[in-house]
Amino acid sequence: MVLNDLKELQPAHYALGVVIVGLLLRALFFTRGTITRHGQPIKKPPNTLPLVGNGIQFLQSRWKLFHWFAKCERQFGYETVQLTVPTLPPGVLIQDPRNLEYVFKNEGVFTKGTFVKGRSWDLFGNGIINADGELWKVQRKAGLSFLNTANLRVLTDVALPQYLFESVDDLRSHAGGEDVVDLQHVFHEITTKLMGKMAYNMEMHADDEFSTSFDYASGGTAERFQNPLWQVTEIFFGSKLRKSIKIVKDFGQRIVSKAVRDKADGTCNSSKVKEVLSQESGDKLDQISGSLIQSLLDAIGNEEMVADAALTYLSAGRDTTGQALTWTFYLLMRNPEATAKVRQEVQHCLSEQQEAEEMERPNPTLFNPISTPYTMAVFYEALRLFPPIPFEIRQCTQDATLPDGTFLPKDSVLVWCLWAMQRSKITWGENADDFRPERFLSEDGSKAISRSTSEFPVFNGGPRTCLGKKMAEAIAVQVIATMAWLFDFAPLDDRERVSKSSLTMPMEGGLPVVVKARSMGAEIKAGTAAKTVN
Ligand code: HEM
């Protein structure tokens, strides 16, 4: 991204050089606390260089950085190692689930801090992902009240099937020919519509100006975590980032203004959610929307803060889930035996409960984490290998000592890389690199079982556990089961897919595939046979 903006660089070379050297000198003479374990210095990871420490690793592409974190994990196992980057506070990479459990339990000590907030402030401001203390609590409470059981049911029983089948119909129109479809765009469209309509009462699409600007802003914000000199480089290369953030922020303001108007008109009322569930006809979605934004408005008076909060929720729910589905289908296409098992599970649900003809247009609400445990396990396994939030950072508000004895002075930064931890052979066994959904199934295969949050922190843990975990799981099983049942997807090539710079895990270049609608003849016969036997 920065390189793309090189064109903007004109007379600035000299000034940039002076500032960089100045910052490096400042870093060298800057006195810091020392990280120790039982009074001894802790180990440094591979490729640590004099003066620049691990700075060069952080400037590489994120994909290379993930692999470097994984290399550290393979070399040091659960041992905490030191991270040194000029100009940044002292840091560690934690890899031991016991340490992570301690971090989750001591939320007040290990906060987002100025390190995280300073970098993501422009985009998220006071939004929940950035907030600590009371500001965090009030947003969490509002979110919890929105994501209650009734809302979740509306989401899964009404909204999702509608948007899912809009995408199914679109895919059918491309099936069978030479058309290339970007599956990432398909899933992003579903989650964008869902979060936009349900949470904000807005018609949103994956290629809206807001969505593309957010995408860019997320990439630029993520680069700030890898580039210690971002404040300097952005002076010269940051105009597109600034423009994107402005578009995103203006959109946020519009959402809030609309919600305030809706509130004044009385067109938004969260109790309507329940009414809607009992209605037989009409556009149910038109009557349930606005709940989240209304909860936020009720909880936080300040409109600017509500705008930040709303945007944060939108991004937390939309991108993570859409991208997780993309990686899931990437893995399913590479593992046809797993796709076959998902289809068997769908067949079982349909043959027990549906008329044979309905196999062509299955009711997605039949698929849930209980009725389709294997599909759920496929999703968990994809989240393990390609975590939508691939690394996390916290900062110590006071001196702290981790369970393994590592002493962290106040302001130290802690990093855990989910990409690496979720590939640890110590935690996951020798086949940690393989796609094996069975690891998330009970022995008899009848239940999907997750792991402790410290071993499998994909939805975070402790008081800041993801608020949308259940929603994401419900969306995932419906989408995976329905799409895998109705279509054969073939990748355009066998290239390994990588993630582009972002706060989450978008696939670089999307996931181009060729689509074929599956012939239901054999399945209908098998389903009818199963019904007759029963
Ligand atoms: C596969 C999908 C998802 C994954 C992997 C995921 C993962 C995470 C993770 C790791 C965090 C902690 C982030 C941090 O504090 O740095 C988080 C927080 C959060 N997630 Fe999710 N998420 C997913 C879907 C959703 C959905 C659908 C929603 C719906 C609204 C959502 C709402 C939130 C919120 C509000 C937070 C902030 C919680 C807090 O700070 O108290 N997420 N999520």
C-alpha cells in the first residue's frame, strides 16, 4: 500500500531520511524497563539483529511475518521470547496457553493501551475494540442487549436465509458455464447485507464505496502495527488512507443521524423483534432493523461515540465471518472427502425432515451447530488454520509477572499470534498443519467440541470474548451446509492463497472459482429411500 503511494513522494526524501535517523537515535538512547525471567534476560527470536532488533521482520509482508511467528513457536515451544523493534516499548511474544489464560483473566492489567489505540484511533475512535474501562463496559452491555436470543433467532430464521438465497440464485445464474466467480465477494455480500440491515437498517453491499474504503482503511491501519515509523511515512504516503478513513467516518455519522431520526419517528423499537417472529407475512426485515444502533444510542448519549461504536460492530461482525467462510471453502475445495462428509450430514438432515423436492431449495434453518456437528467442526478447523484476527496485542498498565516467571515492566507490549499458536504441535499434535475437522468432534462424532480459549483463542477469551461468537457459528453452518450441498466449486488454479494487509484476514485477490450446480437426482432418490425405510 505504502509502495503504491510512492508517486506522492516528491521533495520529501531528505526530510524523511532525517526524521528516520532521528527516531532511530532516539530509540537507541531511550531508557526502557527490562524484561527478565527469574532475574535473567529472556531469549531473542531467530533473525534478531543488532540495533534494529526484529524491526526488519515487522516490515515484511504479513504472510511472511505469520510464518516467522510460527517459526518462533516451532523453535521455542511455549517459551516467552523477547520482541525488539526500534522506537517501540519493550515487548514479548507469548506462546504458552497458561500465560494467555492469565492475560485473559487480568483484563485490567493487560489492556489495549496507547499502543493499540494510538494506531487504530483514526478508524475506530472510541469503538468497543479500542475502548478500555467504563467506555468498553457500556458498549459491551449495549451489544449484549442487542445480541439477545430473540435477535439471534431473527437473524438465523429470517434475515440469513433471505440473503443466503439471494446469493444462491446469483450463483445459479453463473453455474455451468465458464464464468469465474469470486467466492470471497459472495460471502462478503451476505455478511455485509446481514450486518448492514440487521444492525443499522441500511441497505449495504460488498462493493459500496463505504465497503471498499473500509477495506483500504483496515489495510492501512494494520500496516501501522508493522511499521514503527508509520507516523512519518504517512505524512508522505498517507493521503489515500486519510481519504478512506474520512469516507468511513462520514458514513458512520450518517448511520447515527438516521438512527436518531428513526428514534424520533418511532420507527425503531427493539421490542418489535419479538412481534416479527410471530408474523406470517410482510417484509419482516423492515420491521426489526435498527436494534443495535438503538441500543447504542440508548446506552451512550454522545453521537460521535455511537458512530465509532456502530462502525466497530459492523467491522467486527462482517469481515471476520465473511473471510472465515472464504478460507473454509478454500480448504473444502482442497479436501473433497470433507466436502463429501458435509453433504452426507446435510442429506441426513433433509431426508429426516423435508420433502424430497425441497432438496433443491433446502431450508437453511435446519442446519445449526447441533444438527450439523461435522459442518461446525469444519468451520472450527478453518478458524484454527486461518484465524480471522491473526494476532493480538495488549499493553501492561503496571508491572506484571506472567505464570512462567516473565517479568514485564509497565507499558510493555504483549503479542500473541493466533496463526502460530493454533499451529502449535505441542497443543494440536504432530498433524497440526493438516486440515482435520475430526479434532473438533466428540469421539462418537455426534457433537462439535471447541477447545479452551487459551489454546484456541480465535474468539478471544475472558471478559472480552467475542460478542458475536454464536451469531458467527449460526451463520457459518447455514452458509457452509447450503452452499456445499447445492454447488460444486472448482478453484481457478492451485496457487496457495495468502492474506492481504488488513486488521482481519481477507484473501489477497479473492477466491476465484468456477461454479457448477449439483444434480439433485441421486440425492432425491437417496432421500426418498431413507424416508421410506424410516
Ligand atoms: C468468525 C467470526 C468471528 C471471529 C473469529 C471473531 C473474533 C473476535 C476476536 C478475536 C475478538 C477480540 C478482538 C480484540 O479485542 O482485539 C472479537 C471481539 C468482538 N467481536 Fe468478534 N469475531 C467474529 C464474529 C463476530 C460477529 C458476527 C460479531 C457480531 C456483532 C462480533 C462482534 C464482536 C465484538 C462486539 C467484539 C468486541 C468484544 C469486546 O471487546 O468486549 N464478532 N471477535
